[in-house]
Amino acid sequence: MIDDKLLKTLADIGFMASGTGLPKHAFGIFNGIEAARPDSPLSTIGFALEFMNRKRHQEAIDLLHKEGLVKHPDDATIKAFLGLALMFEGRNKESEDYLKPLLSSKELEPAEMARELLANIHGQ
């Protein structure tokens, strides 16, 4: 079984592959994460990010709603990425509804992501 530290490292590599135009590699990494750790939300987040990088924001929203939140209803990172996808889709009010509660999250990365996205939405 993959431990949490290795899982995070693999996800980070997948995110970098997605962000640098290597979708085949990104999908391969996220498929591997999904197979090795089906309990982790990182594969769903990775697939959604790849959709966002391809400007397919509605598909990312659908994936995060139908898979991410169904399997992990309290996951702050999924909610942060859902807020991002909604913002990209121009649905700022819905985005804010997901992001504002994250500002008080004990999870630092989603809270920081929410702060930055809300600042972007409000033009600050």
C-alpha cells in the first residue's frame, strides 16, 4: 500500500504533468493513484484539474460533485477545487458558497486556496 507521503508526492507530480501539457502522463498517474488508493480523493481532484486545464470546467464540476463530494462529502480540498472550477465557469456566487466556509478550515492548504480564490473573485 502507498503511504500518505508517497501518495502526495505522486499527486504533485501528476498535477505538474497536467499543468505542463502532459495529459497522458497526468491521467496515467491519477489512474495509478485511483487503483492503489481508491479511498483517496486525490485522483478525483487530479482528473478534475486536467479537465480545468483543458478549459472543460463543467466536466470538472460534474466530476467533483458526482464523485468527489459523494465519496468525500467533508473533504476541504475537493470543495476548494470545486470553488476553482465554478469560478472558471463564471459561477462566482456558487464558488463563494464553497469557498467561504473553508476560510476557517484547520486544513491549511484548502484554507489558503479559498482565501486566494475569493480575493480573485472580488478583484483584490
